[in-house]
Amino acid sequence: MSFRRRTAPARFRACRTAIAVLAALAGTAAVPLSSSADPSLGQLNSQLSQNQAKEQSLSSRISSLGALISSLDSQIALVVSREAAMRAELVLDRAKLAVARAALEREQRLLALLKAQLAHSRMLLARQLVSSYEADRPDIVSVVLEAHGFKDLLDQLNYLHDAEAQQQSVIRVTKLAKARADSAARRLAALEASDRQITEETGLRVRALAGMDGLLHSRQAALQHARLAQQDALAATKQRGAALQAQISKIQAQQAAAAAAAAAAAAAASSSSGSGSSGSGGSVGPALGPSGGWAIPYAIVLCESGGQNLPPNSAGASGYYQIIPSTWSGFGGTGPAAYLASKAEQDAVAARIWDGGRGASDWVCAGIVGIH
């Protein structure tokens, strides 16, 4: 009995030393990830997955915007080609317009001349009509009787014939001048209508080109702005992903160091002398092996507590499964801390946390020993 009393404290001191080293390296290793002050490995992996999904979504959006911009570039090229064709037509229209306006000016001058001729012809005709009205129309018998000889008679008859012919000529000239003036007026009206039509079509084409060009360039600028924004967001997402990956790598390195320390501590504990008893270790009982009826894999238990019912560490985690008080009470544990309860109750609470393996990420040591 005295031997056991002498050897038991040494054995417990060795175990406590190993656990202290493990706790110092692993920090809050036994605390479920959701209750830790710093992001846990599971949370970081989840954030990294979300970040990668966001990267893929942004890359897809940027590709779609690139395709839209390429399509818009081809549309702009088509509009530019149509613009060139319209400008060529515009040059032809302006040439036609210049020809039409020159013809219009000629017709205007001709019309003015014809109107002047018509006015002169009408004046002559009016004078003749007035003269004929005021003077008695000569009678052929009177002309014969009043003639002084045959020669005088011929002269008077020729005069009457010439006067009649001249009157008919003035009438014909007046009619022709009126017809030519009317024709010139019709041609002038047609040229003016053509001039108005060409001018309207030219203005319409110019406005259509300006509208199409403005719309396409506005849309192109909007798409380019959206693509730049998506590219900036992608760059920021990639930067965040790199930071998360660095943080994960750091935690994994710490976990690897903790696993190595745990293995060394377990080796030191197994090499301790004698077979100990419960002795005077307070609430810390004897270490239980793989056959201890654990609610979670024994490898995780070994990493967490070495199979010991440990008192609270700096983070407040205690017991065989290293559960913090808030998680302990949240999953139905009685009392202020896990280590004060029986192993059976600790097994029941740990089983609820473990949830058939779905809660494996609540123990950091699960990742250390390769259980996810």
C-alpha cells in the first residue's frame, strides 16, 4: 500500500505534465469550434469553400460579360459599316441635291423670263384688242371705194392682212408663253418637292446614325464598367482566399505540432512505472484505454485528454472529452463542468455532440488524427 502511495503521485505527475504540454500547444483543442474566440479549422475550410464558389461565380460572370462585350463589338462594327454606307448614300444624296438645286435655279430664271415674255405678249394683245375696239373694223367695200387707184387698194389690203396676221401671231406667242410658264412652274414645284424629300431623308439618316452610335457606345461603356467591377471583386476574393489558406496552413501546422506533442506525452505516460490507483489526484481518475466505452473514436479521446477525466484548462474545457461549460450545458449536461459528472453522463453528452460523426469538426483533434 505504501509503495502504491509513493508511486502513484509520480505517475499522475507524468500524466499531468503530458496533458499540460498538450493543452499549451493545442489551446482550446477540446472546445467545439463554434464556441472558440478565433475561427476554427472547420469554419475556415467552410469560408474557403464559400470563397472559392464566389471566385467561380465571379469568373463565370466576367466570362459572360466578356462575351457580351465581344458581341457588342461586332454590333458596333456592323453599325460602323452601315454608317459608312449611309454616309456614302448621303454624299450621293447631296450631289443629287446640288444638281436639283442648280436645275431649280435655272427653272426659276426661265420662269421669270417666260413670265416677262407672257406679260409683254399680254400687253401687246391688250393694246390690239383696245385698238380694235376703239376703231371701227374696216369694211372691204369701204376700202375699195376709198382707194386711190389699184396700187393704193393693194397696199391697204396687204396692211389689213398683215395686221390680222400680226394679231394672230401675238395670240399664238401669248398662248405659247403661258404654256411654257405653266410647264416651268410644274417642274419648279417638282424640284422643290424633291429638294424637300432629299433634305428630310438626309436629316433622318443622320439622326438614326447618331442614335444608334450613342446607344451602342453607352451600352459598351456600361458593360465595361460592370466587368471592371467584377474583376475587382474577383481580385479581392482571391486575396481573401489566399489569406484563408494561409490561416488554415498555420492552424494545420499548429495541429501537427500538437499531435506530435500528444504522441510524445502518451509515450511518456505509458512508460511511467507501476500500476497506479485512484490515490489522491482529486477529480482526475485513472486513464482509460481503448476499451473504455468511448462515445467518440478513442484516437480523438487520446489526443484530447489522454483518457483522463481532466479538470478545466485555461479555456474551461474539462473531462474525458474536454467540453467547455457552455457546450456542456447546451447539450444537456448537469452541473457546472463536465469533469464533475460521471463518465456515463460525459459519454451521453459527447455522443449527442458527436451525432454519428456529423459533429466531428467540433473537436480540433479530429482533424489532427485524420477523422473529419
